[in-house]
Amino acid sequence: MKTIYFSGKAGDGKTAAALGLGLKLQEEGLKVSYFKPLGFRKGMTKKEDDDVLLMREVFQLPFASEMICPIILSSHYLTGLQLKGQESFLPRLDQSFEHLGEGYDLLLIDGSVAPYIGHNQGFDDFSLAERWGAAVLYILKPEDDFDLDLGLLYSELWSCRNIKVIGALLNNISRAQLDKTKEIYQPLLEKKLPVLGLVPRQDELAAPTVAEFYSALDGEILAAPEKMNRLVEEVVIGTMTIESALGYLRRAPNKALITGGDRSDMALTALETSTSVIIFTGGLYPDVRVLAQAEEKGVPVILVHEDTYTTVENLHSVYRSIHPDNTAAIKIVRDLIDKHVDCRPILKYVKS
């Protein structure tokens, strides 16, 4: 059995890359399995990991979710370890690794929300890839120069551990960053490791839905609940004057406006522009005129009791998930691999 470890930070598209490559390798006649060692708790209403549900159905895996993703972490996981008297998660992870790979040609491992998570306990991406003899495919969304610095640093860490790196995939690249990625980031990264492809951002895959915002916020829907599938491409914080905000509101397409319930003037102005959702903070109900106009325009309104700062922080963990019944999105992911990724080094590793 061969193992590919998809490493990168949350939102860079690790799961989508694993899905697309897994489908391609399946078409090559390989039997493909999937493993997500560490899940991350986001919000209070999530019960099953979306990535696990997707991959289990697409690859028709006969395993329980608890086997595919045996450990669910929060940012205070050490407290949980101490309270339960557990010394290590590693035996559970090893058990899942062995079970999920048995009888399969290839095991795809989906890395954590960041490669360093769990380092003090030995279950960061570097330690697990080394432990299981996996080859790494690094997924990088190059939003700025610091992201490139991080990628170069990670390449040195893999080298120090003698971990095989198949290459890097520059993924989910915005239109504004595409030229810089080709002309600056790719040549610099290729001094350390092969770059197998540059995949442009696809709004159908990258932009979260209003429903995913709602799930992270656990608020109350006040208007247009049937329009929760609208995409959110921008977030605008409505704390400024109407005059100052007007330019931002007009320029931001398919946006989420986050503002206090006492800013009905801001909400009504936003509803005259391209707006996907209005989120009122502080537990303050808006003017009925806002709700009436939002219903008319099909724009959901969500009320949360946290302040604006906390609400924005809660949304940082929201990324678009592909659902098993979204065959159009799955096809887009598969087609992106054929169009933008050089799969020859991957096929060489898997079939060697």
C-alpha cells in the first residue's frame, strides 16, 4: 500500500485536492481509501465531519466516521487529555491507519488545520508522515509573501526528517495573485521542491455558503431561510458611516454584512447592492423594514448575541465544504486536476 499525506493549512484546499487526485487514481484502476487523523471542532452544531461524509460516499468506504477521523480536537485539547488520563492519541491513530489501509492500493491522508498542530504530542503532519512512511503532497494557497516563506520553511523540515515530498500544489489562487504566483512564487518554491500545478480559485468551490456561516455562528434566522445556499465571496464590517461605507458596499460582490442591530440604515443600504447575507450582532433585533426588504430580495438575515469582533473571529474557521450530493462540484474538482496538475510524479510514486 502507498500513502500520500496532503499537508497544508485549513482553507488551502487539501480535501479538494485529495478528492480530485483520488478520483483520477481510481480511474487508473487503484483501490483508494481515505484517512483524516485529526478533525477540528468548529461551532456547536457540527456532529459529523463534512470531509469524512464526502470521501466515504465518493469512494464507497465501509468504515465508520469514528474510524476515518478518530480524533476531534479543539484549541484546548491538552486539557481534555489530562482530564481523561490519556497519555497519547497515537495508538488510536495507528489502529485507524492500519485498518483503513488494509486491502487498498492507496491511502489518502488529509492533514490537520495546520501542519504544526499536535507537535508537542507527536501527531503533527511531519511526525505522522514520518511515522507511517507517507509521501507528502504540500497544498499551498499563496495569498502573500509570508505564505511562501512558510512553504519554504516546511520543505526544510520535511528534508530534515527524510520525508519524501512528491511536490507542491499551488491551489485556490485568486485572479489577482495568479501572475505573481507564476512569476515569483513558483520559481522560488521550485528551488526546494517540484511544483506540480497552479490551480486557480473556483468560486463554486472556495466561497462558503450562508448556511455554513450560520452553522459556525449558531444564531437565529430572521429572514429568507430558503436562500441559505447563497455564496459569500466578501465580508464587510459595517461599523462606519453610511457615506464611508457606500464605496465598500458597492465594490464587494455577494458579500456578508456584519453590523449591529441598531444599524438598520447600513443594512438597508447594503440591500441595494450585491449582498448574500446580513448578520446582526449584539442580540439587537433590526427594524422591521430591513426584514421586509430582505425577504423581498431573498437575502437571509441572521441575528447573533455575540459582539461584532467575536462574530468575525468565529467566521475565521468557515471554509466551503463539498457535499456528497453536489455532483457538479465533484466534477469541477476532478476536471481541475486534469487541466492544471502534472500527475506524472504522483502516478510514478503510487505505481513504483
